[in-house]
Amino acid sequence: MRLPRPGLGASRRRRAEILRVDHAGEYAAVHIYRAQRAVFEGRAGKAAIAADMGEMQGQEAVHLARFEALLNAERVRPTVMTPIWRLAALGLGAGTALLGEKAAHACTEAVESVIEEHYADQISELADRDPDLAAELTRFRDEELAHHDHAVGQGSRDAPGYGLLSAVIKAGCRAAIKISERV
């Protein structure tokens, strides 16, 4: 667990980092699902997965709207990486969808497993000093876990190259988290 940073304004800086990185994550999730849905929509036999991706995109959009409101209310700037994360998310979403349904679900499983851990760490850190934000993050975490579990139920682990695909996506997510906290 991360120890509180010393000095005046440390908790404000940390809260800004949390809001910035969580906004970036939800922003990317919306774009991943948007790209996946776009690949599947209109293709024969893909209506169900297109609908799944649209539903998850909608849930992520609710999370994103909440973080946008918090950023604005607290005058926290989003990460400067937002344009790059958008391109990366669209590429990841479209690329995995083009590999097929199972690869799209493997993407969801990998992303949501990292996000679940990330939210769990934040919830633990915030539980005593910011219980309201911790409660919101808990609700979001539960929804992310539902996406993860749905992906597993849809055969994510049967995707071609699952181990490598999952490892690369998880590493990318962890790197994006570290970068987004800072810049």
C-alpha cells in the first residue's frame, strides 16, 4: 500500500492524481468498447456481441461522466495523454474485435482485471480519509468486475494467443495508469 505523501497539499495532489487516472481509464474504456461495437455492428451473426459492447460502453460512459464532473468541480486537468489514449483505445478495441469475439472478450478480461486491482488499491487508500469517493469507486469496481466475469463467461480464455494477448494488454494498462497519474 502506498503511504501518504508528506507536505502541504499532499492529499490534494493525490486526489488529483486519482481523479486524473480514473478519468483516463474510463475514457479509454469507452473508446475500446466503441471501436469493438463498430467492428461487430452490422455484421451477420454479430448483433449479440455488438449489443454487449454497446451496453458496457454505456456503463463506462456513466463512470466517465462522473469523473469529468469531478475534474471540473475540483479544477483538476485531465492527463495530457488523452489524445494518445484515445488512439490506443480505438486501436486496441478495433484490433481485438477484428481478431474475433473471443479476442474482444480477452481484451475486456485483461483490462478489467487491471482496473479492478487499481480500484481496489484506491479504495483501500481512501476508505478512511475520503469514504464518499471510496464508495463511488467501489460501485464502479463492482461494475468492472461484472464486465470481467461476463468476458470470461463468453470464452475470453479461448482466444487465439490468449496468454500473450492478455499479458500485453495488462502491461499496457499498467503503464497507462502510471503515466496518467503524473502527466
